[in-house]
Amino acid sequence: MNLHSLLLARAEDERPIRVIIIGAGKFGTMFLSQVRMTPGLHLLGVADLSVERANKALADTGWPIEQVGAKSAAKALADGTTFVTDNGEALINAGGVDVVIEATGVVEAGIRHALAAFSRGRHVVMVNVEADALCGPLLARKAEAADVVYSMAYGDQPALIHEQVDWARACGFEVVSAGKGTLYMPEFHASTPDTIWDHYGLTPERAKKSGMNAKMFNSFLDGTKSGIEMVAVSNACGLTPAPGGLAFPACEVGEIAHTLIPETDGGCLHHSGQVEVISSRYDSGENVENDLRWGVYVTFKAPSDYVKRCFSDYGLITNESGTYTALWRPYHLIGLELGVSVAYAGLMKQATGVAKEFRADVVATAKRDLKSGETLDGEGGFTVWGRLMVAGDSLSLGAVPIGLAHGLKLNKPLRQGNIVTWSDVTLDSDVETSLAYAMRREMEATIKPIAGMPSCDGKKSAEDGKAEFS
């Protein structure tokens, strides 16, 4: 890649890539810890609704007070310091910005910031995978029209999966499956912010002291975040979900090449070319040894007997036939690796993964029996979790995307496990007038979704307001 040497050259020429970050949460703070150590990057500004939180993040990651005392973005540009503000859009519009990192995690804010950046000719690294899952293919088109980069965030699992898929295809292999690991149990779909810390083995007091947000962490546990991240992978890599969504098979790394292959060849996949998430815990409650909880993987196929022999000659773990093998990365370093995306965008005008198709979707699904009149509270909350679906099936059902399932009131009862459709809710005026809703509707009208798989009975599901998958 030679990224480091290219960054060094920019530093020596006193032409650093000028980057701003919006959102000083965990991901953003991890980036702050590394950007000051990276030659060729100038952190021009940090924006957060809480300036106090942004300043604390900078202090916690070792930034000297004299480096972050700029009184304006113009001053920071002139003297190489960093400006802190609560106004993200004003920072986007400041002179000299090359790359915008959107790390708020808020769908509406993420879309607004991305569009503002495109209009000013700024590249965007979208940490906000929630926004990407809702309308990433449309954002990618708008970035292309503006001649700027719209990119997945390296260090987050979707971009790392994309890298592995791209590697395999560049080597001439057929990618059979790709995805990540997580901690999963079927009952986690019903988890709420009130029960989350028991599953993590923490007390609420310890979690609060560590600054851990219950709703956000719950979205990781209840399956929503896995669905959101696999939407990003599917749309970027041309891999399609199974008709029933994620199955979360429990699997240790040495068994990936046996398990994450088509069912017809002894594995668990519905089809070749599928996204899937591996669980680090068996349904019995026993933890998997040598699990992939924090990592990513790709399985691929030998195109000939000669390549099968090569797999054997060089010690690759394969299935019994020797046809399928896998590579995996056991860890991801989140924001500590984010500078790679900034460098790719700023140096080479390339993305570390970007949505190319409307292939998958993640839709609101009842966590429990819901009553008429209840209000949905979105990702990680008490009412719904996000189920991965083929995009064509989602639109046929009229399913509510998880990114818009907040503040909507049910007009009928729904049983646990049923997908929420637009006919089940009264459209809240705040949602209807939101930028997120408008962008989603524009994407549905302008980008053809990938058609549903034959084993999903979309017609019956749409009529019944239910989703029944085989």
C-alpha cells in the first residue's frame, strides 16, 4: 500500500491531509489517540454536541492543551492546531478541509453531514454505518456525482470484510461467504437496555462509569448491529443474505472452511455468495473455543484440482473435499485503524469499501408482543430489533427500516418476531419531514433493489403484515 511513505512525503512537503471528525464518542476518541501520531495528517477540527466531551476525549488521548486551543477553524488551518466546536456543519464548511469523518451514530445527522460535505467537495469516511445501511447506495451515487469519495471506515468490521473479499477476488477466487464474529444467543433478540449489562457480566454502575451507552451496546447484542453491518457488506461486496436473514452459526475458526460453505456441500449456507455472522457461543450456552468474536472472515473456493493441491501443499485448512478454504482476521481495532481510510481518500481518492447496490436491508422486528398504540424506540431499544433481509423482499413487504423505526406509533398489535410494515404504523410528522425519510424514499424510487430469494413468501407476508421465512 505504501500509505506510510506517502503520508511521510506529505508531511515533508508540509501538505498534510486536513481532516475533521464529527462525533467524539468511543470510535472517534480512538481515532483521536492515533491521528496525532500519524505523519501527514492534520486534525483541523473536532465537532461534538458537547464541547466538554470533545475536549475530554482530546485530553484523555494525550493531546497537549496548546495544540487544541485554536479559537477558529481558520486559525487552526493557519497554525496547524485543532479547533473544537459544537457545530459540525460549520466545521465542514471551514476552509481547507479535505476529509470529513462522520462518527455521530445518528442517522439523520450522518446523512445531513455527508450531503453537506459532498456539496463542498469534501471526502467522507462514514463511521455511521446506521446511515449507510438506510441509504448508502444513494449517498454513494451523490458522492460520485460530486467527484468525491464516500467510504466505509477502516477498522470497523465491514471495511475489513470488504478488504478480504477484494483480496480473494483479486487472486481469482470465487468468494463463497464473508462476515464477522459476534456473541449471540437466540434469546438476545429480546434484550433491552434494562437487561443488557447482565449479558455482558457488568453492573449498571460499572457500565456508567465506563461511559457505556446501554441502548447502543444493546444493539450489538440483540442482533441489530450485526444486521446493519451485513447490509453494508452486502451492498458493497455483491453478497446476498439468506432468505431468513442471519443464522448466527456457532463455529470456531478451524471449522470455518467446513461450516461457512453451501449446505449442498456439507456446510450451513443457503447459497454461495452469502453474508453470515458467526456466533462465539453455542445454543447450549457453552462458549466456543478459538472463537471469532472480534474478527472477520472470508471463505473461498478452489477453481481447479491444481489449486486444491496448492491449498494442501501450503497447509490451508479446507473442508473434506479440499475445495473450500478460509482466511480470517481475529481482531479489529475500531477507531485505532481509521487513519487508513483517511489516507486512502486523501492520498489516492479511493474508498476502503463503498455501497454499489441496493442488495440488502435491515428491518424493524418486534422484540415482544406489541400493543396497538405503542411507540417504537428504534435500534437497541425496548420494542424492536433489526433483521437482515434481501432488499427486494423488504420492499415487497413494505417493511420499516430499523433506521426509521423511532417515534412511530403502532396502529395494530404485533406478535413477537413479526416484521413491522408501514401499514402497521402511523407515520409520525417528525419522521415524514426528516431528511433520512426523504433520502430513503428517493433511494427506493431510483435504485432498483436486488430481487428476493424464492424461498421467501413475500406476497403472503405483505398481505398478513408478517414475515415467515423457511
